[in-house]
Amino acid sequence: MDKQLILPYCDLYAACLRDESRTVGHADSVSFPRSEDEVRQILHALHEAGTPVTVQGARTGLAAAAVPRGGHVMTTGGMDRVTGLRQENGRFYLTVQPGVVLLNLRKMIAKREFDTAGWSEASLTALEAFRTAPAHFFPTDPTETTAAIGGMTACNASGARSFRYGPVRPHITALRCVLADGQTVALRRGQHFAQGLHFSLPTAEGGTVEGDLPSYTMPRTKNASGYYVAPDMDLLDLFIGSDGTLGVLTELELALSPLPRISWGATVFLPDEEAACRYAEAVRSQVKCAAAIEYFDPGALDILRQRKAQGDVFATLPDLTVAGDGAAVFTELHCDHRKEAMAALATLGTLAEQCGGCADRSWVARTETENETLRHFRHAVPESVNSLIDQRKQAYPTITKKGSDMSVPDGRLLEVTDMYRRTLAEEGFQYASWGHIGNNHIHVNILPRDMDEHARAKELFRRWAAVVTQMGGAVSAEHGVGKLKAPFLTIMYGEAHIRQMRQLKRLFDPKMQLGRGNLFAVEDEA
Amino acid sequence: MRTIVCVKQVPASNEVRLDEKTNTIIRDGGEAVINPFDSHALEAALALKEQLGGTVAVLSMGIPAAAEMLRQCLARGADEALLLTDRAFAGADTLATSYALFQGVEQLGDFDLLLCGKMAVDGDTAQIGPELATRLGIPHVSDVFSLECSGDSVTVQRELGGCVQTLRLPLPAVLTVTRELNVPRLPSIAGVLRSETVEIPCRSAAQIGADEAQCGLKGSPTQVVATFLPQRTREVVELTDTAALLPIIKGGAGLGTGD
Amino acid sequence: MALVIDTSLCVGCGACVGGCPNGALALENGVAAVDENVCVLCGVCVQNCPVGAIDIPRETNAPDTTAQHRDVWVFAQRSEGLAEVSLELTGLARRLADSKGQSVTALLGGGTEDEAAQLIAAGADRVILGTQPALAQMLEAPYTDWICRLAAEYKPEILLFGATPFGRSLAPCVAARLQTGLTADCSVLDIDGETGLLRQTRPAFGGNLMATIVTPHHRPQMATVRPGVMPLPAADAARQGQIVTDDAAVAPGLVELLQEVRDGGGSALQKAEVIVSVGRGIGQRKNMKLAEELAAKLGGVMGVSRPLVEMGWATQDRQIGQTGTAVAPRLLIACGISGAIQHLAGIAGAKTVVAVNTDPNAPIFGAADYKVVADAAETLRALIDALE
């Protein structure tokens, strides 16, 4: 192989050692493949010695899945081409390399302009049709728009709109993946299924990967915790959300969805968290065109209020009146007819009044400018919390916010938020919560004031993981497990099932090279 | 307190590019929106209504579809709207626009304060407010970034490039406002639902007693005789790596080029 | 008045359709058709049509009194002494007047003989020195009254103002009173050789397009001119000119000046020697920190383009451009700024411009000395690392 593909690590590549979780790892060598063939060559070269390989997309993850613990780091960011378009039964499917960044993907789809160098005739014909078809979009909307599609697939990413459109999973219709030994599997939805929990998967090189799936039952809730397994499952789903532990994704096919003609937002204010939960549950059951239901707790609104008073960019946030605005719930409405949207808005007003809010004290966004104002508001919440933590870092350099990512099944929302509030009060923590209340998935962010609180926050999350598991919930609903949440996965599925997961991994990756430390703690791999 | 706010519908984007093949100009204005500066004028009016009571009327000259923009103003809390729409108004420059709006203001009756945005983002002329004030024969101040109103006079501040003036005007008066004045509110659910059923009054030139000779293209002293894309002015050197860039920025910043 | 499409000439190329800012044109049965409910007669399609099939016929209603008007006038604004733009305007007026064989008059309110002499040295043939106390303050009403009275008496053919905040507010008051046209923010002014009309060129559509405008039948032809665009004329102390003192009463108006506080004239951006500016191409809001970091390393400040202010990522005092601050640093590093001309107008004074953008055709490169086709955030990171 071309020796240039694997480069010894030096400080120039320091960025490859970290991700948005702000943890830092170490590595001996790095590579920046530009094609599937290069990925294959690199993996083949590293396989004999069994060198650990950590695969990275755009390093925007929050669970440290992309952070290497020695060995080799492979960054797929250079594989950033859109390679084709397919039309079938009126739907469009875009084939992309894993390094394509969400922001750019959205731009290309919205403008319907792609770099078509090397596209097949069929793809170019599909593009002609795409340009005259009604507008389309790719629905998954994680906050971090610089995320790479490969990384989003590896952790089965979600976003606010996952309430309506689900996580990345249903929007992936085919993928190619290079295994640790350099063999390739190509999967298309609907073609390769497990028989019960037994499976057999052919590789492009003529080999076969065969074995048994773990026997656990996944929670019936938003979930990005561990391998997706179910009897008779489509084997494509095994690779989505596998946290870079089974192979290196080299090509993905994305199903595009028709862009709804109307996209409106409405934020209502409610007296407290309990009222907000009741409102969110009512919206979930009564507003059919809700695409996202998002929550901001009193702590988050307080921090925003303080930041706004301090001026700077937060000064352009809309006014948050002090009295009576305990908590806020944002609902995004997606539909094709104005009448339907107006009716939904009226329902939101009625529900807000029923839950102690006020239809006159609410924010509606119907134009792009207004939607941008609400986006600004939603993004300002985590940003203001981060800037608060940055201030505390001056006294305690290693302090971080501790953010949870747990979800529970429908009907358990009031119970779990009550548990959060009670235990947080017992510990005396400062915290701010926000997130996907429509999916019963609220990120609680503890803002430790010192290192003792930092340690106690970690411990509290362990206790929560056990309670949430008992409720039938997931310990990581969208960020993926990575390295940081691996201990929670054990709490969720138990040691026996973790062993099954490890066995499954070994079928694809006999030397346990890929994504070491992701999903299962590294010491278990010896 | 009765405030009239003049608002204009503008394209959301001012993007322009040249089709190299046909040498024609291509524009994609996107959706039509309320001129952002006018949003701040409306917010100021609504805040005054909350503080002193009274009503807020919004006035626009535009195509029939501008009625929807006025409806959005009602959703935010304006009480009354009037749209001046007529082929006779088309092609108006600022003098003809201020004439039509002047006639529209007469239709709305007595008022205490007339507010405009500092300028429209598609025209950037900043002339409508002062021209309207001159036609109405009442005092005006442009580019106001702070505003206090007592009910019979208004005290404002403006920046005049190098100095800040504090000025007092008796009412009625005309003010044009900057973005710094306030943060525009979003409409409420109740406001949107209320506005949805309102009929927006539309008036033609004849209906408001306007002299057609002073309206639109006919009443506009200025004529556009050519439009073209701006020319590039500098010779540009393309650099392909940071190393080549470094001496330039070091030199530019007076840090020495390091070699 | 309406848009007239000559369907016998129209070839159905669609150039008018793509160029219409308001989406008023479409092809119907292979030829252009206009939706009169949407068309605002802006005239872009008339320019765009390659076969001359579109026209907006004009009828004029103005009694043509243009022949009675002559000479070029400038309003000489003061601001702690004569404003620089007043001299720029006088130099410009001189050139315009020379090409028409006319004279230049400068209007100086509340000024000194010495300032009048400066205007003469810059090209004025006559300075009318207004001595009424009301003209000592920068207020529109007394100036409107004064200028309109003089204009009615002397009938100038051209009347120019600096496009300063005060000039942009005063000029429309004068134009409305005189019932004439006014073109804002001109960057090029010249006399049409054929018609003798003042050709006034200004940015349109947020500066992405330039428009040339004339005022054929109304006088004076009025324009405001952007400060810093016209060259400062060399002072010619030998030039002769007349200083006329005018002490006739002016109506003071109803606006009362309570306080005037000098704020030093200029923000941190205006004074900066080095500016790192960022636009939408920076991608993520958090990447703005990189620009701040590089600026700090270079002893400069960070500026932004208008979209970032509109997105709430930065406050307006950071905004560079026609509606923000015009800057003149020694070094400007523009990162992820596409370069609407409105922004380019604000950076025309920069000595060295380095532009970084992923789009090799971004207009910013037309105003740059050095072009880097790359991701803004990555380039910033690389530069910061390299400087460490």
C-alpha cells in the first residue's frame, strides 16, 4: 500500500485527540482517507498487528466516541462528496460519503446544487427530476450543524425534530462499511434480515460473518444506547448507532423527505415544570402536526435572563418578563396547509390556558426572521450555560457541566422530572434543564460550583441511570454511549448482555480493534 | 396616544448574481418580509401603547400581497391597518412614495407620533421619514436610538457621527428609528388568531383623494437609466497555504515578517 | 403607467423572469407576461431583456423649468470645523461645474471666514455664509428653511449633500420642500455628455447592484454623496472666490436641542489598525472566538458582516458596511464574508485586504489583495497556531 496513508502522530494533529465532550485522548498514528479503497488499505495494514483504530467524523459528539485511547485515529472528514442521486417511486435518495457535513448537506439540498463530477447518467437524470420536484429536506436536526453524516449515523443522532421524524435511523436506506480486516459489507434496507436472533451476512470479498445477536429487549423509548437488536431485524440497523465499533462507514444512502410547506413555531410560558410536562403531554396527544416539542426549565430561563441583562449578543433575545414565566415549551408545527397550522396554533393556545399559561403571553414564529429569533433563543440556552461554566473554569480548570441524556417511556414524564427535581434539591445543585420533552427526553445540566459537586453530580447520574432503566427508559437517548456513558450501559443492560454485545463485536472485529472503549469499558476487553 | 407606523414589504434577501452565459441579472429575493427597521418602529409604538394607552395604526403602500405583512403587524398588537395599493402607485421614488403615504396618513386621521424605520433594506435611502414630516409640516428626527414620551412631547437621542444629540420635540412629530432602540416582540398565539379574521382595508389612489400625477412612476422626478453589477477594483493574488499568508498578516499588523 | 411587453420581439429567453426581484414575471405560451399585482415597475427587467422587448413608457407631468436653473451647489457641513466631506463635495462640484461651464457655490451655515476660504481653495467660486444663530446647531428645520430660501432665489441646477447622518436626514427635507428628486449615497457622479443631466450612480438592492439615476425634469438635481469616496481636492490658496454673508432670518423649527455630547467620533472599529472580520461563512457561532483570538494576537479588533448581526451573533457596533461602520485599517482579514457591495463599501478604506472564503467566486475577492480559497474557521485556527 501507499505508505503515505498512515502518518505518525505529531502535534499538528492535536485536533484529532478531542471532541465536543472536551475530553482529550492520545494516539500513535493518524490517517485521512479520501476513498473507501484507502480506508480498506489502512485497515488492512493495521489489522495484522491488531492496532486499535478510532474512527472520527467531524468530532462534534458529546460522548467521546471519537476520542482515541492510543493506537490509530482515522478521520473520515476528507470523504465529503455527494456521489449520486436516485429516484424511486417519487422519492429521492442521496448517496453521500461519511464526511459530508450536515450544514453543507442542507445547503446543497435546499439549493438543489451538487458537485456532480463523476456522477452516473442515472444520477444526473434523477437530479433533473429533483430540480423540478417540490422542495425536499433531510429531517434530522442535531443542534451541532457541523456534524458529519458518518458520525450522525454511528451514534444514531437525533434532534428536536426527531419527535416527528425519528432519529437518523429511518432515513438511512443503504450503507457500505469496511470491517477491521479490510472486508466490505454492503447493505440495503429490506435485503438482509436476521432469522430470529441468528444472522449470516455476506461480505463483498466472498466471506461471511455469522453468529447470534444479543438477547436483550430495547426500551420502547428514544434510544441511542448500545447495539440495535431485535429478532428478525434488518441487519442494516445493526450498524446504525454502533458507535464505530463494528466497521468504518464509507458510504450512506439518505432518504430525503418532502419539505413541509408550513413550518411555524410557538413558545408558551407555563408556571412551573409540572405544568410544562402536562402541557407537553397534551400537545403530544392533541396536535398532530407537531414536529418538535422542546422544553426550557425555570433554571435555564433564569440564566438567560441574567445573560440578557449583561448585554452583548444575548441582548437581542426577545424579552422574558420576570413574573409568571416559570418554564417554556416550544412546539414546531409542520404541515402543508395554513388552515391546519392555524387550528394547531389555536389548540396550543387552549392547552396553554388549561395548563396555567396564557395565549397572550406566547411567541409565534411564522416568518424566517421570526423563526430565526426563536432559534437564537433556543441556542442561547446552552450557550449561556456554557459561558457560565467557562467563568467557573477560571477557579476550577477541570470543571465541566454534567449533562444527562436519558429518556423514559410515555406516561413516565411527570414521575421522572419529579425524581430529578427532588434529588437535585437534596444535593443542593445549581442546574438548568432543557430538551426534547415531547420524547420524554430532558437534558438535565448540573452546573457544579466546585470539584466536590462535580464528583457528586457524576454519582447522582449513576443513580438516575438505575431509576430510568427501571422505568423502561434509555440511559443515552441521542448522544450515543461512546466512552463517557459506557458505565451507564452496564447499568441499563446488565453484565450478561454486555458480554453478548462484546461477542457480537468480535464476530465483525475479532481483534477488538475498532472504537476501543466505546460502549463497553476498555478494561473488559483484555 | 395614537401612533402611526409606516411599514414596507421588502424581499428577504438582496442577493444578486450575474448569469455569465446570458449576461443577465438573476435575483432570488426569497419570501417577502417586513422591512427589519420598520419592525423596530412598530415595537416602539407598541411599547408606547403599553405605557401610555392609546392605539397603533400601521400604514403601507405596496402590492396587494402586502396585506399579509400588515396582518402580521396586527398579530403583534397593532390595532388598525391600511394598505395603499394601486397600479398608479407602482414605480414610485421617494418623493412619490412620501406623497402617497402623506395621503394615507390623512385617511387615518389625527395622530400624536408617526414612526418609520431608519431606512428600507432594499432601497437604503432613509428619505421617507424626513420627506413625510416635511409634507406634514411637523418636526422630525432621524436615526433615533432612544426614546421617551410624556404624552405631549417626546425626548429622543440620535448619533450624528461624532456626537450624540438629545432632542425634545412637541407632538405630533415624525421619528425614524434604528435597531438599537429595542428588540421587536414576536406575535402571540392570541394575537395571531385575532389578526386572522380581520379584513385589511385596501385603498386606491382615487379612494384616498390622491392626485395620480403625483403618484408612482408619473410622480417620480428620478428615473433609473441603467443597472449593472459592481465592478471589481483590486488585483488579487491567490495564496494556497497559511505559510504564504503569515508574512502578509504579520507585516500588515506591524509585527515584522519574521524573516 | 405599466410594464409593456412587446410579444413580437420577446424570444421567451426568461432573462426577465430570473431577474425580477419581486417574482412578477413568468413565461406564458413562450413569451414573458407580467403580474400587475406584484410588479412595482422597478425596471430591472427592462435592463435585463436582451432584445429590448420590455419597456416602461413614461409620460411626464412636470412643467419644465429646467432651463432657468444653473450652477452646482454643495452643502458644506460642519462638525467641529469643516467636515472633510464638505471639501470632497466641493472638489467634485468643481469638476461637474467645469464640464458644464458653470460655477460652484458652497453653503456654509454657522461657519467662519477661514472655513469659507478653505472651500474656495477646494474649488468654490462663491461661499454663502449663513450667520443666523439657529444655523450654529445641527438641526434640520433651520437648515431646511435656509437652503430652500436660497435655492428658490438662486435656482441651482445641482445640489449636493454629504451622505452623513445629518446630510441624509436634511437632504430629503429640502427635496420634499423643493418637490424634486433626491438620489441617496452616490458613489459616482458625472454629467451625461448628450443630455447634460447629472448621472447619479448608487448601490441598489442592498448594494448588490449599482443603479444609475437621472432627474430629467425637476431642479435642482439632488444627491447625497458618500464620505470618503471622492478624492480630497488639493487646496489651491491662489484661487479667488466670493464670500457672501447671509443674515436673513431662518425659521428655527420646533426641535429643541437639549444636549450634545461629543463621543470622540469613532468606535473601536473605526480606529483599529487591524481588523479580523467574519461573515456567515464562519459556520458556527462559537468559531467567532477564533476571529477574536487572532485579532487579539495581531493587536486588532473583530468586526462582522450584516448577516451575523441579523442572526443575533454579534452586536451592531461590530458591523462593518454601509449600514454599519466604514473602516480604514492597515490590515483587514475577511473570513467567510461573501462581500455584498454594501459591505465592500465599508471596507474601501482598508489598505491591505486578505479574504478567506470557500467560494472562489465570492465578490469579496474582487476587493481583496490576497485571496485564500479555504474554510474560514480552519484558516483562523491555522493562523492562530502559526502565530503561537
